[in-house]
Amino acid sequence: MVQRYQSPVRVYKYPFELVMAAYEKRFPTCPQIPVFLGSEVLRESRSPDGAVHVVERSCRLRVDAPRLLRKIAGVEHVVFVQTNVLNWKERTLLIEAHNETFANRVVVNEHCSYTGKEVIEHYLNELISQGTSHIPRWTPAPVREEDARNQAGPRDPGSLEAHRPSSALGPALEAVSMDGDKLDADYIERCLGHLTPMQESCLIQLRHWLQETHKGKIPKDEHILRFLRARDFHLDKAREMLCQSLSWRKQHQVDLLLQTWQPPALLEEFYAGGWHYQDIDGRPLYILRLGQMDTKGLMKAVGEEVLLRHVLSVNEEGQKRCEGSTRQLGRPISSWTCLLDLEGLNMRHLWRPGVKALLRMIEVVEDNYPETLGRLLIVRAPRVFPVLWTLISPFINENTRRKFLIYSGSNYQGPGGLVDYLDREVIPDFLGGESVCNVPEGGLVPKSLYMTEEEQEHSDQLWQWSETYHSASVLRGAPHEVAVEILEGESVITWDFDILRGDVVFSLYHAKKVPRPGAREPGTRASGQLIDKGWVLGRDYSRVEAPLVCREGESIQGSHVTRWPGVYLLQWQMHSPPGSVACSLPGVDDVLTALHSPGPKCKLLYYYEVLASEDFRGSMSSLESCTSGFSQLSAATSSSSSGQSHSSSLVSR
């Protein structure tokens, strides 16, 4: 198996001749490279005009292995033969090396620059300190015709042509090299930051590969480096990740997003996020007031795809601002800081489809914008935050999670808080700072701005809604019921529904037998009219959630931790005004009459899910000191929860 390694080409600020003089000072020994034990010249030759100098050396390297292993191998050091071809006329140095130790087992052929920034600069500084700051360029010396004839003859194996590497890697060090090979020291310091030789090598190799396979425009070095860092400079993994991202960008025309994207006016008004100066390190600062934002209303008004494109535009703008900060400060700024304010976060934000949409956005950003988040400052985290964190943290890269700083309550104000990362004049006014922040305050999206049900069903932007939600009509005397079979004692039934028309009463019942024949997998549903007329409440089935009156336009979320196996029935029936007689268990004749009558009906969209108790209750551990899981998170909870049933029904709007 042939392993190919592309070493970086370092372009120094010094003349080529001075760099070569510094390079030669590394021999015969080099204390700056501890594993380099020494060298001796085996053969040396020069071209007739003195332009080409060829040196072949035997170099001894200490084996970097435990003593026992060295004893087993029978060697304390390995020998490499290195051939340097220095061409003063072309101002190039070409290096070839091969191993002599273990040559009958492993063959190592090296065609690369044998340079190290720190070592070369050490000897450059030494030369300058000794008064050698300039070496004149080579000029051909006059050669007599007779001398030229005497020196001519069969081609010397030490000549330039004989020792030019056959590798396609190109010259290791030259005065002017291809842009794809060149990493200028000033450019690295100004735009990329500190890179080890191995990291530079990975950058050059990946850039070469892109030039060969992606004809035309290729990413900037800063962009390539983000993917290398995201994969710990594992070249193959970074290349795979970057290629998938480039295909994604092309497919969705992301390169044109900042020129083509114009957020809807509704987003500009209700999306509580925006850019706000820089942090203390010069990173662009983005503020997101998630707790003040009606995520559910935004999804229903503009759709998930519009929200996703807006999030992508924020990331594109973030990269653009990083480039601007790099030019302004003269040092690399490759990531931005996000200040996430969670005041106001409640169960409304844990609306299941909204969380799924958030996870999708996190996945897209993690795959295509790695290493762009420098720091995430989370302030005023409420008690419900651990639930959200449990849901989303498994989808966030470990390197990204280490950049999160979380503050609950008001402990962000003192030492160790925001002042460690933001100048006081940058901290926004709503957090007690001096800066007036123009980020929109969010607020509830009026239901009048929601897309209609028909738009939701036919819009490509809302493809997920048709898969997630079910619609149902509730007639007088004909409730809508959903049966969920639970096999284990403790599971969690969660629900979310919107009342589109009319007022309904929501209840949850438990029955020991299946209302209709036929077994189903746990969590599957049967819906319609399920409770038999002959059933008696308290004998055939029991109520496990107190009835909840739900008005037209309300959005309801809740959950129930089951105590017993069996069948659980979610029921919505039309709300009867005071003084009227409600029929909770209608007969077949009543249902047929209701279906054919022109009277009023209620309409709702509902969604439910069954979770294993360990998946749900584990994330609720910090909140279970309440009588009911969410009883202190919403004013509506305390009035609608059943403390004896370990559940909650929550009116979020």
C-alpha cells in the first residue's frame, strides 16, 4: 500500500538565498530536532557552472518507541538516505529520501520539502544576528571552453535531471509556486491562524484534490479548514464531509442565498434574532431571544422551509461578517458568537413538531457550517430548559457542545458572566447593559396570519404537517376518539392539538379491553366513535384526566404518565353551553342523526405520540418536584392538571 503525504510549501519573507543558507546550517546535526541524531555526506557534486549543487547524505533518526520494542526490533535508530538538489539558477530545492533500515520489509520514498518553520526561522535569526542579512543572487561564472569540454561526458547521476523527483507533487520550495501550493507566512498569520506543518499539509492536499475534481470555483482556505477541524484533520473524513456539503450547496443554490433571500415581512417582525456588534475577541455577535419568539406561530404562518432558509441566511451572513472582521483586525476571525436569551421559554416551545424542525435545522447547520460557532452564551435559562437540552443535545457535535456556557437566573451579571466575553457597552439593554439593542422583541403571531388548512395541505413548504397531524370533525352527539394501546405500566402519552372551529371538551380515559376487535401494536391508533353505548363509567372504563374545555383558536399541549397497561382513549366532544344536556355516550342513531344534520360542528388538528418512560421521564428529572410535571410552568396547568394522575394539560396560547 502506498501512503502519499503532501507537505506544506512555506513562503518566507526572506530572499531564497538566505533561506538556503539557513537550511544548510541544519547539518550535520540539528539540536532543534531531537530525533535527528546526525548525518554524513556520502556524495557531493556541482554542475559545471555551479548553478546546481547535489548533496547525498546518510541521516540517522532515533526510533521513537519504547525501549523494549527497540530491543525486540534490534535497532536504536534508523538510517535514511537523503538527496538534495539545490538549483541556484532556478531558485529551487528538491528533496528525495528513502530508507535503508528495514528496506527489505518496508520501502519509504519521500518527495517533499524537508522544512520546519520554527527550525528555519531559528537559523535565519542566527544568520541575521551574525551580520548576514543578505546573500547575492547566483550569477554564472565564466567557464573556459577547454574546461567545459573536460567536464562534459556521460551524464552524471548527480546532475539535476537524474535527481529530479518523478512525483507529481511539484517543487518543495521555490521562489514562485502555484497558488494551490503556496501558503505565505503572512497570509497564514493574518487569515488562517496557527497551523502545524501536518495541518498545513492536510489543507494543501485537500485543496489540490478540489482543484482536480471540482473544476472552477473551489472554497476558500478558511472554509476548507472548518471541515478539517470538524474532523480533527482526518483527511478522508473531512473530504467526504466537505464534498457532501458542496453538493448540498449546489443543489439548493446556497452560494446565492444572500443575494436572493428576502425574509418575509412577518419574519422581520416576529423572528427575535439579529446581529449586534462584536464580542470581546472581535467575533461577530448574534442575539437570539428564543424565549420571546412564537416558534409554533412562525411555523404555521410561514412554514418550516422558510424558517430553515432564514437560519441558513444567518449562517451565511455570519461567515461574511467573519471575513470582514478578519480584514478589519488583521488577524483570523473564523467563527461568531451567539447570545441566546431564554427568558420566557416555556412548554409552548417544546411543541413536538417544532422541536423536530429545530433538530432538522441543527443537523443541516452541523453538516454544512462546522466550526462556525465560536461561543454560545445562554442566559436566563428557566427550569424547563433541561427538557429542551435533553432533546437537542444528542444532535449537537461534542466539539460544539464544549462551546456552550449556560447561565440560569441572574448569575450572568457578575464576575464570570457576560462581562468576561462582552464589553459592557455591548451588553444589550434588556440584560442590564448599556447598548440599545434593535433585535425584534418577537411576540405571538396573530392567528389571522396563519396559512389556511388548504395551504398547509398543498404547500411543499408544509410537507411535514400532512405527515404529523390528523384532522377531525366533532359533531354534536358524535365525539372523536383515539385509542392507544399500552402494554407496559409506565409509558408517556403526549398530545398537541389546535381547535380550528368551535369549542370542545378534551378528556382522557382508560379501559381494560379494546373498544373494537383486533389487536394493534402499542402506540397505534383507532379513531372515530369507539366507546360502546353499553359501557359504564367506573366499571368498563375510568377517567384519568379531568375534562378540559378548549375554546376555538386555542393550542393545547399535554402529557400523561400511564400507571396501568390497557387502552387509553383520547376524546374530543363538542362543548355544550351551560343548561344544556350533554350526551357523552351517544348511540348509533344519535351519531347518524348528527352526521346528516346541518347543525354546527367543531374542527381540530391533533397529534399525539407514545414515548417509553425512560425516554421521557429521564428528561423531566429536574422538574418532577412539582405535583404535576409542568404545574409551575404555565398558569393554565394548575387548573387543568390532575395531581393524582401524574400528568398535565397545558394551554399555551
